[in-house]
Amino acid sequence: MSTSERPLQGQVAWITGSSRGLGRVMAEELVRLGARVAVHGTRPDSPKTFEEGSTMQTLAADIATACGGETMPVWGDVTSETE
């Protein structure tokens, strides 16, 4: 793909709350545009809570495969400094 098709090539994005819903859609689109995306949930099994997958690892791998890019699963409460 050309850089015009993947204008975010070489960029990194972290989408909080991307284990489901709108956050997931944003993560998918950023991966399609070429960004490497950290896919975030509050727990390792966040997608299971909302019946959108089983684990953050699986979800991140599914997005990477479907969108032809790179993802990394991350989890934790972003409002907690210790996490």
C-alpha cells in the first residue's frame, strides 16, 4: 500500500476503552490507516464482559489481522496512578 492509503504509517496511537464499541471502531480505523495501535481495556478479559471477544490479546490480534496492521493489547484503570 502507498503512503497515501496508509497516511498514519510510522505513527503510534493508544485508544483507551477500545475493547468495545466506538473505541474499538476507532482502533480498527487507525490500524487501517497505518498506525500501530495499543488496544486498551480495563481488564485482560474486558471484551468478554461485553460479548465482543474473550481476551485483550485475542481482540488485538483480531483487529491486526482484519485491518492489516499492528496492535498491542494493554489493560488497566487509567484513573489509577498505580495501574
